[in-house]
Amino acid sequence: MSKNASKPPLEASVRDLNHILGAERVIPADSGDTYTLYPRSTADVAAIVKWAKRHQVVVGCCPRGAVTEGGPDVFLVWDGMNRLLEVDVYSNLVQAQAGISLRQLESELNQAGYTTGYVPGGADRTLAYHLAMRSVQYGGPQYGGLDQLVVSLEAVLPAGTVIRTPQAPRRATGIDPRALLLGTGGHFGIVCSATMRVFPRFAQVQDLAFYYSSDSLACEALRLLLRHEISPTRVAIVAGQRGTQLGLEGFPARGAVLLLSIGLGVPGSDDQPRRASKRLTDLGDALTEVDVAGWWSAVLDQHPDDGLELSLHWDGIEPLFGSLPSGLVDTAVVTHCGKHGAVIVLGGGDDGERAAAVAATEAQNGGWRDLRRASVISPRDQQLRAILDTEGVIDAGEA
């Protein structure tokens, strides 16, 4: 649906909306061409979408802050749907509204002794954004990405129907509706709240650094660590030249450094740093008397949100590092890893270098995602979107 002369005047349609939300939550733009809406509940969002269908109105719910040509008629603002609704201490679950920022969610969870494992980077963006975009989770090796933590969702579909997925480990039959709503840019529905797994918060985190003669050897060391049941909370492999570029004091000029953080203060965790050092020095050297915490801060601050995400088995990751241009693998942040393989994000690189990385990944039967176009949906998904939203009620921005 797009703005056209055959549609009824928006001002007349908005009169009905004032009765649904209240005039104080329907704010006209200075130009008078669009309105900003402030829902407070899933029921409000459903009512808005149904109203939009009746009046041929386009609702802007844009996780990325971008809109399609022509633009929506009304925009949803999440300021009234930003609460932490429940913390289930028995099941380690949390329910939060989609408008809560990751910073606020993590702060409130920390006060209750829990964490999502989230490491700052886009922390002021909403939960709705991170779920729609399947954002990179730099604290994820031990926890997984935020989308992987989702147990159930409450969302409004383009017809105005509210869907609530069950809080169960898996569906016994049929499709899982979460696949339509997580990582699809908000094109198939408006997520209003999510129930997610959370974890006991570590009392403190110990940062460690180890030097290796090559990034491939650093990968091998990390794989060895995981094989011995040692789970870091965050991991990065940083080439020496990248450390020099960042001006990291005491950073080796050649080779690669494996940075990792290990949580302390929960059962079974306090011996992990010693065990990690024992395993990791089999192939390299521990770096002591250096500012590892400062190195971490610089690496995460400078690592781009538009990197290249690769998912591979370990047997594919080690040769990949050896075959790629050095500029593309100067910093590899491991966002999720296990004994079978890892998800890594590479920063930098031009289009040709990224294409080479993609080709090498596909040759190893791995998966990839260019975070510059993380919300792009395929032509087949576009067809599904047209079926689900026949009138184009929801505008989630450029696909």
C-alpha cells in the first residue's frame, strides 16, 4: 500500500484512532502529513494495525529507522512499551516489552542477579531492533545470540491478529512462527514482547591474553580450550598489525593475540582461568603485565557493526584464516562457539575481499551474512511477505 489520491484523508481516519488510543497518544507531525503513535500494550498495537487496514493506512514500524519511498502514514514509537515485565527465577526466564533498550534490560537484570550475556554495542537500541535484525552478540560464545535466547514471542501480524508462541522447548508439530519474526527485519509482523532465557550473573570477569605466531594457531588454541570444557564469556583474535593500528600499548607487532574473558563467582567457574592458561600455553605464550581490559575495550569500540559474519566448522575456520587477505582478518570477534564450530565476525575489507571470504566459506559448506545488509530478505521471502500483508499495512523499511 502506498500513499495515493484514492485513499480517504488521513485526518478523517485519525479521528477514529483518537478514540482507540486517546488523543494524547496520537501526535501530528509539524507538516500534518504523518502522525506519531504511542502504544502501551500489544492490544494497542493490534488495534492500530486493524484500524490501518480499515482506512488504507501504512504503519511505520522500522527497526532500522529507515523507511521506504513514499513513507508510512503513521509511525509507532515504543516509549510506552519499554518495561521488564517478569523475571522467573525458577526457570531463568525473563519477559520484556519490545521497546526496552538492551542497556535498560541488562541493567535491571543485573540488579536481580542475572544477565543476557550482552556486551555493549548498540546498547541503546530496542529489543525489537535486535530481534528483528538478529544483531551480533559480542558476549555470545557462552550464551549465544539474543535471537537464540528467545523462548516465546508475542507479536501482531499484518491482519491485526495477535500471535503468542508457546513457552515450550520445541514445537511437537507444525512450523515455528518465531522463524518469521526473528532476523527478518520486521517485515512479517510487529514483535511486542519476548520471553528469553537469562543466566546467573558472574561476580566478576577475568580478562586473559595469549600470543600465537599466527591467527590459525590462535584458532587451534581456542578449539583446544573448548574441547576441555572451558567456556569463555567473550573471545577475539586480533592480528598484530591491528593492535598497532589501534595504538594498544604493549601489543605484539606480529602474529596474533587471543583475547578472552572468563566469568567467576558461580559454581564451577573459579578454576577456569588456571585451566585455560594451562591449555593455551601449550601452543603459545601468556601475556602478563599488560592492560588486557583496555585492549578489549578498544577492540569492541572499533569493531564495525557492518562486518562479515561467517559460520563454519572448526576444520573450515583454521584454513580460512590462512587464505584471506590480512586486512579482513585483522580482528575476528567470535560471537558464538562450541566444540563443533564457531560464528565469527570479520571487520574491514573491501567488496572484493568480502566476496573472497564468502566464496571460501561456501566452499567449506559454511554460512555467511553481510551485516551491511542484515535485513535483506530474499525474493522468495518477498513473495511470502506479499501473501501475509496483501495490503502493505506494515512498513518495516527498505528490504
